[in-house]
Amino acid sequence: MTTMRDLVDKVLGDTDRATAERPDDELARLRAEVAEWRRQFGGSVTRPIAFANSGSEVEPLYTALDVSSASADDLGVPGTYPYTRGIHPTGYRGKLWTMRQFAGFGSARDTNERFKFLLAHGQTGLSTAFDFPTLMGYDSDHPRSEGEVGKTGVAISSLADMEVLFDGIPLDEVSTSMTINGPAPILWAFYIAAAEKQGVSSDKLQGTIQNDILKEYMAQHAWCFPIEPALRLIVDCFEWGASHAPRWNTVSISGYHIREAGATAAQELAFTLADGFTYVERGIARGLAVDDFAPRLSFFWDIHNDFFEEIAKLRAARRIWARHMKERYGARSAKSLLMRFHSQTAGVTLTAQQPMNNVVRVAYQALAAVLGGTQSLHTNSMDETLALPTEAAVQVALRTQQVLAYETGIPNVADPLGGSYYVEALTDQLEREAEALFREIQSVGGVVVGLEQGWFQRKIHESAARQQWEIEQHRRVIVGVNEFVTEEDALGIPLLRIGEQVDREQRERLAAVRASRDNALCTARLDALREAARGTENVFPHILDCARAYCTLFEIRRALEDVFGAYREPVFF
């Protein structure tokens, strides 16, 4: 009897078989065999299975009939266009992914100690979480910062704090990621100035500043300025970075927060890539050659619960980006076509109930990220839905990556699921859905107009509401939440608590900085920044000059706000 593998070999053109029948005949035979399978066994499939997040129904069986001929042609090998199977020819055989644990709490000194703990336990890159005042561009002693200093991340209000944050950590030897958006150019300037204090020039720095303001208006809401001046600042970073920090990623285009807000996998894919295309278009409009700045654009993806869908999403993302960069924007450098990305396991999937279950969720999500070809990975700690993670929980999360890297054999083969009928069909499907969403975005006038009209916000809200309804109706099972529930006390595990002393220490540090710096120099540099903002020149060198003079975060924000104004979100719902 002819096996399914025999049929597929012939369908795909196995030329080594001298007696191979015509592909059309074999396709017909395969269709007949699948039809017979459905006749015999299809009735035993009693419930449709939907993706964990997207709601799309999947078939109980996938074969070569479900994979498009275009997909087969595009598959190729890792390291070749369109990079469906990965951007590196040898996968992780050449270099493992960078293991980053998102870290930040309390004062700069507290987080510096956590950084050193993580590096000592095998972490290979730093990832910085900032507190909410810092994310919004406020100093720790600003009235709006009261009660929030150091609570959800580290408090950084000036170059002095950044110097403490990286004290004893050589910035020419580590790669640092900073999750900051609205005031991102200011924090990047603090980092560059801190490196200069160590004797490290900007051209030696490696890392990423998130700096993705479009997704803030779309999903996360940590902004400072209106959309157009905010985009100007990002392109200023592109321009300055291309000449002065060629190893630094000046934006990390983030789907993570879009997905965390409730988007589906297809929406995360499409909205994130559309943001990326918008940044590319703004850079070209500035007069920058696409190949001068595109190689330093990076991405940041959420890795959710549906294992195969997440792998397919990452594969589709690489293919779409490479094709659009080449065919739509005329990129000629191979580096401009490569989608380099960081991944983080899905914070929104962590549960306060039965928090030990989160260790299992994170492990499977990490496996999906690696099978999808991530270059960098953060694994969430089991207690993050309750508080900032403890050192013990962080160590387990880091060990999860190390077990995956060194014990499972997963890194031995590049794109080991490549050619899987299911994975290839999902990759094709997500690509089609993304392209359809691109057309919708164009029909409303593009990303900026879509944000101004609330189109993106409504799409995400509708998806989030549907998911919540499914959970409440038990149509979507969340283990320990709406099924398999126990009376376990979620608060029985140790939690990290941030005391009010951080607020007092920060106020004292800021007072000392203002008393010891050259205030006349600060005033002059802030005035120069305002003047540059009123014109068309690149303002980043002026931001950097302010940072070097120990101007504070809010002082620099306020100087720009004097010219740009502040953003106020319209009411859409």
C-alpha cells in the first residue's frame, strides 16, 4: 500500500525515483486518500479546536494539499531569502540566542545588584525595566511620581542614576536592552553619557532602545509628545545612530504590547509590521538611504500560549519583512532584509491562581520562541502577575532557558519544524491574514491616520473583549482560573515588595545632583535644545549635551514639550 510519505515525496517532485508518476496524478491520489480518511474518521472529531488567541478553527489533519506551491518555493534553507527558516544559516549551532531577564526595581543601586546577580548566573544580556514615572518622562520628585517611584521598575531621573545603574558593568562588553518609549531618546542619551564616563565611545555600544512610539498610541499609552514630533525624534535617533552608534538598534518595533492589550496573533503580526513600514517610510522621507538605517531596526514579539501558531507567526514575520523591504522599499543590502528580534513569554497568560503553573506555561512559550528562531529571549518569572519577581523566581526563569539550550537538543537543528504541513499551512495563513490587514490599514489612510481615528484601538478592544467573553463562558480554558480550580492561596509564595525609602533616596539624590551641577550650563543647553526643536535640525545631539550636563529627565522632556506640546488621547469609545 502506498504510504502518505510516498505520496508526498512524489507530489513534491522526488526526482530520484525513476518510476515516479506525474504530480497531477499523485495530487489526485492524495486528495482521494484524505477524502477517505475524512469519511472514515472525520465523524470522530467531536469538537472544533480554536487557536488560543485568534479564534480561528483548525483542521484535524494537514497534508501537502494544505501547503501552497508558493510556500514550498519560498521555504528554501536557513540564511537565505526570504528567511522563512531563519536569518542565520546554521541556526543556533553558530550562536545561541541571547538570554535576557527583564530587570528593574527600586533604586539604581538595587537594580545594579540584580544585574550583577543575573550576569553571575549565566545571563548573556541585560534588559532594563523602568518605573512608571520614568516611562512617562517624570523625575522621581515630580508631584505625579508620588507613590510610584521604583514600584514597577527602576527609577532613572538623570545621568547620575544611569551611572549607578551600570556601576561595575563594562558597557563595551554587555548588550543592553532598554524598554522605554515616550522619553526613549533621553534615556538613550543618559546611557551613552554613562558609557563615556567609563571611557567607552558610542560606536562600541551594543543593545537596543525600544523607542517604538506608534505602538504606545495603539496599545500601551506611555507617551510624551504628539505623534508627528514623536516620529521626528525617532528618525533623529536613526540618523544619529547610523553615524555614531552603528552596533545599536535605535528602535525595537514591538508587537509585544499590542498582543498583551488583547490583539490576535494576526493583528500583532500585521500592526507591528505596519508600524515598522511607517518608520522606514519616515526615514526615507528624511532623505536617509534605506540601507543606512534599516539594518539597525529590530523587533520584539510576544510568545503566547498556542504553540504552533506562535512558531508560524515568527516565520511569517521574517518572510513578510524581507519581501516588503526588498520589493516595496528597494533595500539592496541583505542586512536590511533580515528581521532580527527579541521575544518575551506572554505576561498576560500568567495567572495569580496556582502561580506554579506559570513555570510550565513559560517553558512551553520559550520552546516556541526558540523553534521560531528568536535571537534573544526573556522568560517571565512565575510571580510577575503578583509583584516584581524575586531573585529565586528569576533564577528559575533563567534556568528554564538554560535547560532548553543545553539539555533538550533543540538548538542542534535549524528550523526543525520546517516542512511540517501544519506549521507551513499556519505560516501561509498568518501571512495572508497580515496582508489583508495591511490593505485595511491603507484603506483608512495608513498607520498615523488609523491611530488618530481610533481604528487600531477599536480593533484591539474588540479582540480583547471577545477573549474575555470566551473565558467567562468557559469556551476558553485557563487552567486554575476557570477550570481545574483549587482553594490554593496564591499569596503563599514569597513576594518582592518595594518600600517607600526608594522615594526618599531618589529625592535626596536629585537634590544633590541639582546642587552640584553647573546650573548655568544646564539652562544654556536646555535653551539650545528648544531652539533646535523649533527648527528642522537633528535634536538628538542637543539631548545628549543636556544629559552630559546632568539635566534631569523631566527638564529635558519639558524643554521639548515647550515646543512640541503634550499628547492628549482623543476619546474613541
